[in-house]
Amino acid sequence: MKTVGITTTIPIECLIAAGYTPVDLNNLFISHPDPGHNERF
């Protein structure tokens, strides 16, 4: 599956039906122990 980053509320069912894996970027960056990291999906 392809990955897509989201930063707002959207119906994720549409992304899943299109073959994407949604990743909530807000939670990913806020909850990471190293706030200056560069994450590659």
C-alpha cells in the first residue's frame, strides 16, 4: 500500500479504498521522542 500523510480530519475510508495507508502526521511528530528527527515513509 502507498502511504499518505494527513494533518486534518478527513474520511479515511476514502484513502483506504484508494489503496493508501493513512498516517496522522500531527501525532507522529508530536509523540516522537526526538522532535528534530526526519521521518521517511
